[in-house]
Amino acid sequence: MPPHLREPVRYWLEGVFGYRNRGGMRVQLMLNVAVATQIGVQRGVHDYETMESLFAACDRQSDLYLDVLDAVIHQGRFLDAAAVTLQETLRAGYSVWSVAEDRKSLVRRVDAAAEASFAEALDAGGTAREELLQAWEKAYGRNPDPSDCWDHSIKAVEAALVPVVVPDQAQPHLGHVVGQLDSQPERWRLLLGHDVRPLLSMLRLLWPNPDRHGSPNERHLPSQKEAEAVLALAVTIVQWVSKDVLQPRN
């Protein structure tokens, strides 16, 4: 947390915690945040002393401000207007952090074109949207998990492609989609060049997650860069499906 953002962020947190609220302070929210961030707080005679205990820990270790913000957003999902205000504050302060699209966490800012593609892919709605949101958080959130990002990216693509390619498959997964497109490519066409092989190549890069399949000796934990690349593939594929780039041949 850079020095020029600490006071604006602290002011925002004071408001969220109810410091200037006639209805009183949100003590339970503060305690939940303390538990989530593993900050030991002291309860005093006055409720604001709990808040000051949180701030004292953040002042000793400034990165804790980010953890507290992340926890507040996650715990206080009812605070949509406050999340928008925080988003504007972080943007104005040129922070590398932003409020996630679903307003449930902090995420790292990425290239504007990548953000635009992601936002467009979310228009697909349904399960694909939810899985992409989770994949994005696992890739760019405060606590990234490359393997989980890979899993959610696969699930997003499954949600988009299964109803199109293998709608009647029992317990379908992405392997069924790959098998169908590979065994009967003549049944499908891409608007880009009419051949499904480029899509098949992309799907084979996605499937399977190397951390989930094969013997223990064959598994490897995906790197952060691998996870980000897989998520970018998933975003593109979900966009393609929502725009009918993949079509059955008549």
C-alpha cells in the first residue's frame, strides 16, 4: 500500500466499519476481518478501539491494508456502493489493485485489452460466467492459486461447449468435447477458416490440468504464467462460443 493511498483507504475503511454512522459501528464485520487476516485485535471499552487495533497492525505492516481491504470486500458483499467508491479511489491513486468484477475480492490490474476481453466473455452468463469470475480471482487475486485457476478455466469452457457439442453426454467433461470434435471434425466448422483444428489445439492445451491427472510422478503444479495463459485461452473460447464462431455443419 503506497503512502499516498493509506489515508484515503483508511478513511474508506472507517466509513465501512461505521465510524461515522449514526447507527453505530459494525463490530462483527471488524472481528470477521480480523479473523480472516489473522490480526489479533484488542476489544476496548469503545467499539472504535477494535478498529484502531486493526489499523495499528496495518501501520506496522502496510501490506496488511490490502489483506484487510480484500477481507472487507469479501465479508461485506452488501456494500456495493462502497465497493464502487473504493474502486474509484484505487484507480485515481494508480494502484495495481482493483475491485473484482463481482465485487467479492481485490484483484491485480491487467492489460486493458485483456480486461475488456474478460468483461465481454462474462456476457455469456450462467455457469461459464461464474467459473470465469472464480478463475480470474484465482489468477489475479490477493491469494493466487494457479491450479484452481486452471480448474475453473476448464469448467468455464465446459459450460460453454458441452451444450453445443455433446448435449446428451452423461456426466460430460471437456475430454468428451475434445473427443467429439476430433473424431467427427466434418460435423463442425469455425467461422475462422472453417476448420476446427485450431480450436482442438486450444482445447488440448487446456485439458487436462496437469496437477489433477496422471500418476503422482507425472503431475506438476502449474506456474502463475501458465495459469494466466490458460485463463486467456478460456476467455477466448467462451467468447467464440457466445458469438457462434463454432457452428455445426448442415
